[in-house]
Amino acid sequence: MNSIVISPEQLATLMSNDKVIVVDTRAPEAYAAGHLPGAVNLREIFTFLASSTAEGLQELKAKFIEAFESIGVSGEQTVVFYEDSLSSGYGQSCRGYFLLDWLNYPNAAILDGGVAAWKGAGFELSTDAVAPVRGKFPDSETTAVMLTKEDIKQAIDEMKTLLDVRDADEWVGESSSPYGKDFAPRKGRLPGAKWIEWYRFMKPSAVGPKFKTELEVLAECASAGVKKTDPVYLYCFKGARASNTYVALKQAGFEDVRIYFGSWNEWSRDPALPIDEGLLTV
């Protein structure tokens, strides 16, 4: 499968055979109230906070290899992630896609528009319990899409394209996170970072937000001086909104896109790391 982002109709075709695992990234109560038929619930996709130390990345790898094996992922299936809608879950389904991309898994995708699009296309939800058969995750080296804070320190020195995709109140230094203004100890931005709010890579449809086209994504990037040929280093608060942007850019043909997965949650907690702080004035 070539496309990262697939429609409800494409997913329904995939689900007609046994080579797909559908992953619901929502809270357990939302899953219990109604999920795509056969889907398994894996909330940790969204909630797990990562650090970018060697130990932290090893913990992240072990955590999600175990999680993916527990739902039957073995390398043979296409794994498709979804959430309620692309703007309501802070990019949580895309965070799953990014994790599999980092783990070098060959076949993964996002349901464009999430549950809202699925229902809008006339498909039903289910409340049936799902009992997955454990799988054996394929053994391979992780890819280079995961950035550490050491990578970011070097990128700042080298003036690489750092792209902040957080919400406006975080970018201007009014809030530290989506979890409350003072959830993290410092407010601000990575020095020299450019900004495109993550919502801008999506557009309205009759069933909620969907990803923009390649040309539309390129236009959004051009507005911030980001070119398709640039290596783009993304960050947000914990890698979810950055993952939404990662999917949008990869879908639009950007070849070198990576994420600082520890993002502001990690960076802001080390007072030795530089930030541009205070309210941004324009």
C-alpha cells in the first residue's frame, strides 16, 4: 500500500481480508461506546511520554514492541490507526503511525477523518469485544526519523529548519502545554524555530477535518519559508501534533522529515537548554 492516508472505503476493502489490524487510539470509554468492527484499543499510543536519552528511547522501543505484539502485529499486516476526528485527538492516530515508522514497520496508515469520516461514509460501529491473537514484531533496526535533544542542540547551532506546530498560545509563550498553562516549567520556543500551527495542514469537509492536498501543504509551508527540499525537524509538546504534521508532509512528498519526540515536555524541563521565552511580540 503506497498511501499513508486512506479513505473509509479503502479501509473497508482492507478489512475484508485478514491482513489488517485496525487500532483505535481513543480513551477506553470511547472505544467501548462504539468502535470500528474488529478494531483493538491501544490508548498508550497517545498517553505515553517519552524522553530522548538512550535509556528513554530503549524504554519507548520496548514499550511499543510489546504493545504492538499484544494486539497481533507481526509484520504481515497493514496497521491502520484512527481517532475520533483528525482535529480532536491532538494527532494521536498519527503518533501511532510515526512510532511504527521509527520501528521500521513496513505497512501502516491513517484513516483520513477518523470515526467521523467512517460514519459519514455510511459504515457502522461495533461494541463487540475483540480478543487479538498475540504476534511477533519483526526484528529490525530503528530508523533515523527520531530526534534527540542532542540532535536539536546541534540543529539550533547549524540553523536547521526547526518547525514548531503547537497551538498559538504555546508558540507565543502564553502557555506551556495543552494540559494547562503551567504544566511544564518554562514557556517559549526553540531558538530560531519557525511556526505553522498543526491545524493548518487540514481542511474542513462534510464529515470533519481531512488532510490537505500536496499543493495545499506546500503552500502552507511556503508561508513560513519551509521548502520541500529542506530537512524538516518537527516538535510540539509530546510528539502527537508533530506526528499529524509528519503525516501531512510525508504525504505531500517531503523526503527528510523527523520529529523531536520528547518535544517541549522534555526540552522545557532542562534549565540548561536554551529557549526563546516570554510573550512573542509581532
